[in-house]
Amino acid sequence: MAFSIGGMISGLDTATMINQLMQLEARPQALLKNKVSSTQTLVSALQALNTRISDLGKIAADTGKANALAIYSGKSSSEKVSVTTAPGASAGAIDIEVVELAKAQVTVSALLSDWPESATVLTIALKDGQVTVDTEGKTWDQIVREINESGKGITATKVSVGDAANPDFRLQFAAKESGVENAFTVSTDDASFTFDDVATAKNAKVKLWAGTNVEQIISSSSNTFTDLLPGVSVTLGADAANGDKSTITVTRDDEAVTAKAKALADGLTGLFAFISKNSSVNVSTSTGSTTTKGGIFTGDSSVRDIEQRMIKAAISPIDGRSPSEIGISITKEGTIEFDAEKFGKAMKEDSAWAEKVVQTIAGRVETASKEASDKYDGQITKRIQGQESLVKNLNEQVTSWDTRLASRRSTLERTWAQLEVTLNSLQSQGDWLNSQLATLPAWGSTKK
């Protein structure tokens, strides 16, 4: 008669059984991990959305500034004169005639082989102060360095003008800026130590309304005449000479204005395209049956609300008139369309109205952007913070489950180990009983 008990002693794979049981036990943790992953994906998408809205807000803020669309460009009839414009410029024209260019003063010392011991103090007098150098016992290089480090707008240079047999030098002083206001004088306490001006400080000069009874000469310390006209600066080239004439013309830069309006419209279009891409529902039949999967923003009411506010900011009427009149409209797909040709026409017909529409839209978009993406109180900002808090909480739960599952695995392993000991004991008892039964005589047998 055989006696055996199934179990670990008979080769049961307890490790596999425990792993399978643990997979069942870990299902709640797996669901938490999936929730963490999906929430992190949402956070990343919201952060990308927040960045786009913030960038759009910056474009809108720049476009909505006073005079932001009062963009003018200037040109000169002479290649020897250049023109630059800045905010505040307006259309206009003026003729100028060059009288002279600005120059920076350059002064050099007498020819010397060594710094004279009799000159113990070097003084450079300027309009707004002076540089005083105690030269006693100092080398040429030390004197030069001390002048250059004074920060007074003077550059000193030791110039070698001799040869090996006669190492003579001159000390050169040069104003860093041109113009009479940057003139200076150099002296020492030794009156015999002389200095000569090799370039005299001069202001640039131009003549306005030349040949008329209101002819006037104006000057500038540099070759640039800042705000010669409001927001317009004129610069004389190095090759300009006395008598050179130029007509300065300033006109509205319609291309630059159009570019700003287009940048605002493109920013809105890009934002709506991003929201649409992440809100679309994908339909798939790859598995033999039709399945649908929504985007990360599908059904997200806060994102939808922001989109609607941006659309309203872009296309709502202004003074009872539609922005489409100047080429800014919404398509049937829900994106903003900018018609540059229509905008250009509107600028020619009524530039003030066209600018007002663009700047009003910009102001409304800026407000909506701040409400959505402000780093403290923005709607999307708070949403991100809430989702990040959720991720943190979920991760804490996942960690808690790690401890719980580790304890459960330990319990199962101890239980099965104890079972193995018990089974081993029972198996031993079975083997002993088998051996005892084998020694008993068979029933019904007779002794001889």
C-alpha cells in the first residue's frame, strides 16, 4: 500500500504561485501607477499650453503698447547719411547739408626717453572733473595703467617712436568720445614738460534750410543727431564731407505694422491648433472592432473655457464693427485667419481704425492670457498646481502599497515555508507507516 501527500515535496512551484497571488494583490497599486502616468501626461500638456498662452500674452502686450503700431521707416537720399527711427516717429521730410564731422581730441607729450623726475604730478582736466596721477618713482606702464583705470573717458597709450639705440617715447592721450564737451587739457607740475593737441575736439555740424533766410546750423557731440525729427536720428558717415547734401524722408512702415498684426493672429492660430490637436478623438479599427480614444484635453472644461475666451477676445466687435473688416476673422475650423492684403488695404483707407482694432484685440488677448497663465493666479497655473499635488498624493499611495505588498509577500512566503515543513513531516510519517505496514502479515495467511 502506497502513502503519499501532494504539495511542495511533490514538486509544487510555490514561487510561481506566490508571484501570481502578488499580481492580484498589486492590482490596486497598478491602477494608482496608471493614474500617476496619465496625470503627469496631463500636467505636461497643461504646462505646454500655459507656455503658449504666456508667449501669446507677451506678443499681445507688446502689440498693445501705446505707439506700438506707429512704425515708421526713414531713408536718406545720400549713401553718406543713414537714418534710424524709434517709437514716436511720424511722417515727414527735411533737407540737411553737412558742415563738418565730429572729432575726438588727441594729445601727445614731448619726446622722452624716460619720465622726467621733475614732473611728479600729471593732471588731466576734463569738463566734469580731473585725473591726477602721482608719477614720482613710477614707470611709463604704471602711469598709463593708472590713467586708463580712472574711468574718466581718457585712454593713455605709450607710443614707441625711437629705435634700439634711441628708445624714445611719446605719451598719447585720447578722448573716448568725440565732441567739444569731451575736450581736456594735460599738464604736469613741471612747466617745461609740454603737450601738443594733434586732433582738436569738434562737434558734428549740419545745416538746415540751407540758402533760406531761416538757415540754421545745429551741432552734436557725435556724428549722430538724435531726434533730429521726433523719433528720427540721423548719422553722418565717416566719408561725409562739407557741402554734402541729403534729403531725409520718413514714411509709415506698413509692412512692419502688418507683420505685428500677423504675429498676433499667428499666435492665436497656433494656440487654437494646439488645443484642437490635444482635444481630437481618434477612431481605430486595427483590432477588428471600432475603438475611440480622446485626446488629453477632450472634455476638459477649463481648457475649453480658455479657448472660448480667446476666440471672443479675437473676433468680438469693436465699436459695433467686426475685426473681419481689416482681415482678422475666424474660420469654420475655429482658427484665426489673417488676410494681409485686406489688412494692407484697410491701413491705406483708415490707418487709425485698423490700428485701433489690432490694439483692442491685443489688449483683450493680453487680459485673457493673464487670467489663464499668471504665475500666481492663472487658471491653468492653478490647474497645474492641483494636478501636481494629486501626483504627489498618488505617489505617496504607491509608496505605501510597496510596503504593504512587501509585507504580504513575506507573509505568503512564511505560510508556504511552514506548509513545506508540515508536508515534509507528514511525508516522513507516511513513509514510516508504509514501512510498518510492509512488516505485517497478510490477512488470511496461516503459519506453517
